[in-house]
Amino acid sequence: MARSRRRAAKQRAARFTSQTDESGHSQQQFDGSKPASSSHSHPSVPEPVFSSMMDQDGSAADRYYDMAESLNVRGAMEMAVPFYRQAIALLIAERENLQAQLGGAASKPVGGDLPLEELHGLLKSAEALGSESPQEAGPSVEDQIQELAAELNQASAMQVMAGLKAIAERSKQPMPASGLALLAKAQMLLGKTGDGLKSFEAALAADPDSTDFQINTGAARLAEGDVDGALMLLRGVYNAGVETLELKIVSALLKNLSVAEARADHLDEALRLRLQWFQLAPESVPVERWLKWAKEGLAKSSEGDPLRGQALDLLKALQEQHPQERELMQCLADALEDQGDYREASLLYRQLLRP
């Protein structure tokens, strides 16, 4: 390895020529097209003769050259330039020392053209940059998407879309499923339901096993009037079991599936799902909304109808959760009386008559 590095350093040294401009100042120029046999060239020297010098100076030039190349690849061109310059200075100084020793003259100390303190600082900075892992060098595409997702709301939807576009342009890679889903959410917030559906469908195609994408795509289909398409996705998630899902995911599923079932005129199933939703997350919607759904179930059902039973169960659950809500008590008392449950109805009426 040492021999190959010395040989590389020597080859690079041979490719440098020294010229003098019109003012008499020395210019150092890299000329990759000229061979080493110019008017300034000297007979080649067997490598072992100056092995100690080559080890010291050639390896140092190699170190600066390698560091410059690494920085250049990383896009840190401003930091790379001083290291290229230092490598050139070391290689030219090495060549002059070789010439001087061949001619019998005293050799010059080998060194660069940067102050030592400045060079040391640059070297430390470059080594720190070179040692960074890809994750440390900057946030990943996924991290950037999650940062945008945390900022998403109706007011910021346009900025989030612009941020996603910038991420795609920088990465020059296809947008991951998470980015497509975030784009869809931003589009939905802006009222672009058709575009949102397309983006959700693309996210689902990229990750068909994602429960989130299935629910969101089902909701987008529902928003676009595709009730059957929504039911196919949402029922699939529900029938697979909700026991292991997070509460917010189950809540979103029950909300969208109950709407889809209601639009398909499956009112008893819709109310059953809403009762399950209430039991899991009673604060998801205001009391007035729960009561409205229960009243609709009572109005569209008759005694013995499963829908009526679901409506009564929802009313009872609501009254238990909000025992002081007088409108709830009145509605439940009337429903129980219609059902023929006079004892329970009378208890509620007596409670309503208390001051």
C-alpha cells in the first residue's frame, strides 16, 4: 500500500511543470497533457533511493489530495480548494528536493503555502466532515417528509406542497409513499379531492399493506362519490381486526366506514359502527352530533327493528356519559315509552321534573 501511494505521489509530481510569467513570478500549473520530459525534467531516480522522503512528503500530498477529492464529491468545494493547493505545493516541493539532491545542492524544507494553524483547522474540519455518516450529513428524505407532516394544516397546505416538490427535486428519486400520502392530505385540505384521491391511490400502490393508506384512500374515494370503492377498502381493514390498531386509526376507520355504510343505505350497520366509535372515543364529535344520529335511527325504524335497538343503545350510552344533559334525558324517556319500557321512562321523567 505504501509503495502504491508513493508511486501515485511521484506520478502526480512528474505531471507538474513550473513556468515563469512575464513579471518573473513563478506559476504552478497542472498540465495533464504534457509528459514529464519537458525542458525542466530530470532523469528519473530509482524509487528506493529517496524512500524516506517519499514516505514523508508523498504520503502527506496523498492525504491532502484524498481529502480534497472527498470534499469535492460531498459538494464542499470551498473546503476542497485549499487541500488541492496544499497537495500541489507538497508535490512541487518534493520534486525540487529531488532535483537539488541529484545536483548536490542543499535540499529545501518541504512545506505548503498555507499557515500551519489555518491548515490544521481546515484539516480538522475536513476530517469531521469526512467522518460523518449519511444520516449525520443531513436529514433523510423520510425525516424531511415527517417534518413537513408535523406542520400540515389548512393554512400551511400550499407551503407543504412546495416543500415536497423541493424534496423531490433535491433527491432526484421517486417520491416515497409517505410523501405521496402527505401530498394527498394537503390537496384534500385545499379542496382538491380529485387530485388528493390520485395521490392517495399512488401511495397505496407503492405500499398496499399500509392500513393508514387504505383508510385514507377509502375516505378520498368516499369524498369523490365512489361509495363501493370506499366500502371495499374500509371493510377490508375492519374485517381484518381493529384490536391491534392505534385508537386514532380505529377512530378514523369507524368514522369513514360508518359514513360509507350510511350512504349505501345500511343504516343499522352505520349506527352500530357509530356506537362502537362512541364507546372507544366519545369525544370525537360533539354530543349534538351523536344525538342527531340516534334520533335519525329512531325516526327511520320501528319496534323490533335492529336499527331501533342500535339507536336506543346509543342514547343510553350518551345519557350515561352525560347524565345532566336534559335533551338527552327527554329523548331517551320518549324512546323508552314508545318501546313500552314504562318503568325506565318514568324514572327519567321524574328526574326531568326535579328543579
